[in-house]
Amino acid sequence: MTIGEALHQAAECLTQQSIDDAYLEADILLRHALGLTRAQLYARVTDEAPSAKLDSFHQMLDRRLRHEPTPHIVGHKEFFDLDFYVDRRVLIPRPETELLVERAIDIAQRRWAGACLITDIGTGSGAIAVSLAVHLPQASIFAIDPARDALEVASINCARHAVEDRVKLLLSDTVLALPEPVHLMVANLPYVKDDDLPTLAPEIREWEPLEALAGGPDGLGKIRRFLSEAGARLHADGVILVEMNPEQAQPLTAFARRLFPQAAIRVETDLAHLDRMVVIEVGRMKGHDL
Ligand code: GLN
């Protein structure tokens, strides 16, 4: 069987199982099995696939057909153009979270070009904290997570991207653990409603840590707690970025407005044009944008 045929056949199998992005997923698995870059793979579609590698590819495909997420099978996931190690201990970084990173970089560069202290609360794999450290050489980042398991993964990713000196890992469930006030807080906390948990795809429900997803009855339990404590560890001109589900935009901005009545608060949409993030500029008066 040629490489091209193997790819096509795998994509068909995945499609039949209603797995999204079947071609892309088959491509990632096949490249992993063959140890090829995307360009190499497409240059060799008419080559015969070595049979030992084809066997291992088919084993991976079986795992994927049983709904194991591709990043778990290949052991990594790309996020913000960086490669992160992931496993069952952490939530797989999502593309929509890149918005949070992009905005955080933008704000930090404009406001605190000298030195900047940032916290990533609920860091998980460390994808946000590490991306910020890579793109903001002037920043020091406290990456907080209540799960020791998750911090082990974050630590692997800090080492992988050589930012251990500027990303400090803190085992805690609260920003009150911060040793000093920070300029910028970035939060991708669990925000899935309890009632929605059983409706999540099996890839998520059966393979990703529930505690990284479950946000209580309205999904906002952990975010509310974080925001209530945030003011105590934020500089007077600080900024908070919070990822959310689109339907949480109204209750979340209303809650933030009560906590930070003077702040400029706005909602930003992701690439799918869904409300995805609340930006709270604590030190900026209402009506004045960046
Ligand atoms: N976007 C994630 C999902 O539903 C949820 C992430 C989160 O709770 N922080 O797959």
C-alpha cells in the first residue's frame, strides 16, 4: 500500500465514524507513524509505506476510532505555533485559547514593555504560560494549578521551550497564592456547566480531566471565585482576561462589573465569531479603550 492510499483509507474510516477533520487527523497520525514532516509526506504519497510502520499506524488509527484524542496518541499538540507535550493529566490546548494569548501579548507589549508580571491561573499543560514567556521576553509568569499532575506536564513544557527561569509553577487553586501583585491575569478555567458534561464528545468526556472542565451548575463557579480574589493580587492598572463559553458573556460581564465598577470591560469574539473572552481593564475608566 502506498502512503497516499494509507492516508486516504484512514481518512475514510475516520469519516465513517463521524470523526471531525478526518483528513487532518489521519495526516497527523500517519506522519507520526512514519516520522515525516507534512512536506515530506506529500512528496512521498506514491511511495510504498514500510509495513512495520503501517502496522503501527493502524494501531494508532484503532485507538483514534475508539475516540482517544489524536494529541494523546502522538503525545503532543500544536498551540500558538509551538509544540506542547500533552497526556491525560491535562486539558488539550484548544485553538480558541490562542485568542487569549494573542490579546495578552498585545496588551503586555503596549503597556508594560519594561517588565511585566503575569499569572496564568489554571495553567494545565502550561500552554498559555509558556506561549506568553516565549513571546514576551520581559515577562515573568506565575503558572498556577491545583493539580500536581498538571504541573508536572507544565514543567515538561517549560523545559521544552527553555522558559523555566521565567515561568514559576505554583500548586494552588487561588491567585491569593501569588507572592506579589501582577499586571496581567489570564484565566482559562473550567467553564462547562455540570449539566453539559455528559453531552461532551467522548474524546473529551472519557479522556480529558473532568476537573479541568467542570465549572459547577452554571459553569462559572471557578471563574467567579477567581475574579472575587483577583483584585487583591492585581496592580492598580492591571488587566484580567477570562475565557468563557459564548452564552456566559452576559452573566460574566455583569458579575465583573459589580466587582470592578470602574473598569473598562469588553467581550471579544474568537475566529468563529463567538463571544469567547472577557477583558477587564481594572485601572481604565469605562468608555476608554486601549
Ligand atoms: N472549550 C472547552 C471545551 O468545551 C472547555 C474548556 C474549559 O472549560 N476551560 O471543550
